Amino acid sequence: MEVKTTNTRIFRMKDLPTITGLQPSTIYEHIAAGKFPKPFKLTPGGRAAGWFDTTIYNHLAAQACSTQTENKK
């Protein structure tokens, strides 16, 4: 499932707990385990990183679909 938006926004880590319901430490654990999309650097060589809103929304939609599929088994 893919979510389409007309405006693209970049989410920073401080935005994600409200959107995902997960704390930053949990998000970092999921990134390390390959269960959450990796952020990209906002500037080359910089420390700031973020995610496109579509990346996060698509990930959440995929998680919801996989959860529904598991519940039907």
C-alpha cells in the first residue's frame, strides 16, 4: 500500500513519537534491527537527519497491513 501526498514534509525524530506512538529509543532499536526506515542526512556530512513524511506514512500503512494479515491467521 502506498500513500500519496501533494506536499512533502521532512519529519525529524522529535516529530515521530506523536506520529508513531513510539519513543525515540524504540525507534532507534527498530532502525538498528531493520524494522524501521533509516533517516537520511539533511546536509552532506551534517548531523541533522530526517525522514520524508511519505516514507513514514507508507511504513505505518505497511505495518498496519501486516498486522491485519497476522490477525486473520
